[in-house]
Amino acid sequence: MSPMADEELSQSQTQNSPKFSTDLFQGFWHRPSLIPNIIAFQKHFQAHDNDIVIASKPKSGTTWLKSLVFTIVNRTRYSLSNTPLNTSNPHDLVPCFEYDLYKNQVPNNLTSISTPRLFSTHIPYSSLPESIKLSDCRIVYIARNPFDVIVSLWHFLKLPKPITLEECYEMFCRGEEPFGPYWDHVLEYWKESLERPNKVLFIKYEDMKEDPNSIIKNLADFIGFPISMEEEEMGIIEDILELCSLENLKNLKVNKEGKNRYSTRENKTYFRKGEVGDYVNYFSPSSIQRFSKIIEEKLGGSGLTF
Ligand code: A3P
């Protein structure tokens, strides 16, 4: 552990909740067990110029984006009928730095990963290793309406933890949820995408739902695997979207029954309803008003809206 990291750790504040605890580290709240992994990632990771990093707050559409990026990048290597996506969970195909690769704090052997290397992370932009920021590698960030994120996270957390929706909501209002505050996380990537549009592509889950074809084309261009006119005429975009659709992935044997390589969670927990705006069925008008006000205050003037 570097001296700087030691100092940062000693400055961390702890929120002691009997149900869910997060520590403040470099301005964001993290599960305590993840902090050493983040430090190891910061210390050891060396980016390659052609790496592609998928970044997100949990429950914002990471699994969907992983399956899309994997498919776009590998579309000449595998046909859509024999793609590894049919037999592997997207999280196994695109490993996460802090949960998977630096799980034991020692740098994982990354040389066996085929190029371009695909990675993912939930950590904020400011905490990324310098080599990611300074190299030419690309970052694709996916953001989602915060209310749908809360509902999705609650469904995900409540399986192993007896947390109520209200507790989850309050955690977001305080900004103390894992990888929170929500507003700082989205804003950091949003600002970077405006300042360095060739470095960071900012995608909204809602836009992917509304106009997936143009998002896919833009995404493919950004990561350096553009879709040709000929491919487009052959319907490749529709094929990719069908393969990576919630319905298709959810019903694959691997995602119905398996667990991914790194997690104790069942693959099926990553696929639920995938709806936009379903939060209205969970929150009272006053709860919506209260958190909307916080979000408006925090994102106000940035040009970012949900
Ligand atoms: P819901 O819980 O609202 O259904 P993440 O992948 O970041 O953990 O986000 C999970 C959310 O994305 C869940 O939302 C899940 O259902 C949805 N999701 C997973 N795969 C998807 C896909 N292929 N298309 C659209 N949404 C998907």
C-alpha cells in the first residue's frame, strides 16, 4: 500500500449502519472491502492505448453495455450464433477492475486477455489510475435516471441484505450509497465527456432504450469498430440488439442457472425488468419531489438532465 493511500485511508470516515456500511475514500463512498482493491488498481494498472473501459454506477445498464461492446468488438471473430455471449455471462467476458482483477490486491495477469482489452469499473473518474487518464484508451460511461437506479439497486441488494426501499432511498439522498454520491459520479464523467469527447463517451440508459440504433452506431464509431454501410444494410445493428436484448440474455441457460466467475451472485440477478420510469410505482410524490430537488441542485447548470 502506498504512503498516500495509507494517509487517505486514515482520513476516511465510516458510516456505521447495521445493514450497510460504506467508507468515504477519495471523496466517494465505498464498501470497505473494496478500498484495498481500488488502491491496488490505482497503483498497478497500466493502460494500453487500445483498451476500452466501461464505467458506470451500479444498476445503470452495465451488463447491457458490456454485452454490446463485447459483441461489436468481436463481431468478425465470432458469428452471432457461436459468440461466447451465448454461454458466458457478460460480466465474465468484461472483467471489473475493483471486483474481479484486483480482488486479491495483487495485479492479475492481464497479458492473457486478447486485444483490445475490455474492462469495467464503477469507481469515479477522479479515482481512475493516471495511466487510464493519460493514455489514449477509451471510456464509455452509462448513466441512468437515479430513481430507477435506486429501485434496481434495492432489488439487487435486498436478496442478500434485509434492506428496505426507504433505507436505500435515504442512502442515496445522503449520497452515501456504494460509489456515491450519485450526482458527483455522473458529473465527473459528464464533464470529462464534454472536455474530451474522444476520450469519454457518455450514454444514457434511457437513450439506449429510445433510439438504440443510433446509439450503437455512435458507440461502434467511438470504440474504433465502426459499422459499415454494407453491414448496416445486412441488418447487423438489429442482430446485435436482438442478441444483447434483455429478453434474449435473460433466457440463456447460463444466465438462468449460472454464477459468474468472480461473484457469488447468481447471473439471473443482473436481469430484471429493464424499464424506464418504473420508479413511479415505488415512490410517493413527496419522495420523488424531495430527491428530485437534491438532484436538480447538484446537477443544475451542468446541462445534464434525466
Ligand atoms: P432493472 O433492475 O431496472 O430491471 P447493471 O447491469 O448496471 O447492474 O444494471 C442492471 C439493470 O439493467 C437492471 O434494471 C437490469 O434489468 C437491466 N438490464 C440488464 N441487462 C439488460 C439488457 N440487456 N437490456 C436492457 N436492460 C438490461
